[in-house]
Amino acid sequence: MSTARLAPGVALVSVPGRGLAVRTPDGEFLRVDTGGTGGTGESALLAAVDGDGAGAGAGAGTGGVPPGSGPLLDAFRDAGYLTAPAGPDSAEPGPAQPGPGRLAGHRVQLLGDPVLVEPLGRCVRAEGGDVLPPGAVLLPPGDLLPPGDPGAPGRTGRTAVVWCLDSPVPPRLWDEADRLPSQGMAWLRCHREGAQAWLEPLAATPGDVTSAHIRLRRLAATPAHRELAAYWAGPAAENTGPGHTTASAALTAGLLTADLLAWASGRTGARRRLRRLDLRDLTVTEHPVLPVPEVAPLPAPRTAPAPAQGAGG
């Protein structure tokens, strides 16, 4: 039987005329040096490893370590390509067990429209995250707590607020939420304008991009800035469709989950990226975006000194 299992995402490939190669989880191919044993070492390696736990590797033996595979198994284990130790006394590994999830230990408060919140909640739970119960309220200091919870989870930096709208953002709705990063909470949001959904970058620190920054950047990037500002203030008449479909909502939930995973792992690249999703063909485009720096106040006007009057004046 096989004595070790390949790590998730690792594959052994028999290359015609060139022997074995390893495909890493990142898609890189590495040649396998069998130490001069040629096909014998390759066969022993294949006999010793199991791919996904469903059965023994090709040509598996009846137990123990196949002759010639020990050094290769040690090298694979040291490189992180095996999930079980190799050796004569190694037991046959059982089925792979799922890990705790990449959002384990993190709390996510979901607000907004069910067409987006529900698939996103399923994604967060699948990654081990704790979705805060409905009815949480945004307190004046900017901390988000479930009713009756005396704690302050936002202080730990492991709580995120995600607000998803299947409509434009009403004026000033997100002004208070833009202060969440200064309270130690991550802040992620998306909304829809006609057939386009906008996924704004996650903000986790006071220096990250907020919804106010996005509005300023979008106004600066279009010659129709007056018209865009008037649309955000509320159109005089509008057909609000087309809304999110099951497919576009699932894609949006997946993209937002990716941002949450990046936040949980400490990666910051997603915090400078604005994405636009076309609901008609599910095309996603990305636009780099930076925070808008604070504008220094104008200096107070200097008052010229009054002219001195003469003694005889």
C-alpha cells in the first residue's frame, strides 16, 4: 500500500523521455532527480505515494516503503510536497480532513440586500468565518456589536463589516462606516449602478481607501462629473434594472470573499483596487485607486498693519 500522500495541489507527471516532474500548487514544474536510479526510482516513488487518499499510487506494493523510495520520500517531505511522514512504520493515512478555514477566528458583519448578503454569508461560513447575527447596530463611536454583546470585537482587528447594495448608494449612507478602520474594523462594500456593480477596496487602516475617496476619484476621472454627482444625489426618474442575477451575485460574493481572505492573511494588495462588474456579460475590470490626501487649510489672510499717524495728526 502507499505510505505517504501528496500535499493538496501537488501532482506527479510522467514526461515522455524526461522522467518524472512535480507540479507544485502554484503551477510550477520541477524535474525529479532520482539519484541515478532512473525508472526504478521513479516506479518506487509512484508506488509509495497516494494522490488524494482514494487509493494507493500506481504500482503500490503490499506494505512498508518500496525499495529505493526512502530518500525520495524524505526529499519530498522536506520540500512540503507530502502530508504524511515516510518510513517503514508509517500507517496508511486516512482521508484528508478539512482545515479550520482561512477566516477562522474572524467575525464578519453582513449588511445590505439579501441577493448579495446570502451567497456571501455562505462563502464566509465555508471559510470558517463567524457571521454576526442579524440585527447588529452601528453604534455612534463606529463600533459594530450584536445586541446585548458587551465586548468590542472591532478592537482586535479581526472583525469586518461588509455592506452590499443592489442599488446606488443613498447620499451619506456610508459616511459613518468610513470611520470603521479607525475603530480597528475592516470595511468592505459594493453597490450597483444600472448594469454595473462596483466593488470597492477593503479598508483596514485609517490610511486606506474609503467610499468617500472612491466618489472623489470617480468624479475626477470623468468629464461628466456634474451629471454623475447629480445621479448619486438621486435621479429624477429611473428604471432600476437589471438587478443582480444568481450568477452575478455568486461572482460578486466570490470576489468579496477573496478580499476578506487577503485581509485575514495580512495581504494588502487588494486595498488599492476598484473593480467594476458588468452584469450583462459578467466582465470584471480592475482600476488602481489611491486614497485622497487631506487638503491643508488655507492660511488665514494677513492683515496689513495700520499706518502710523504723526504726532501732530
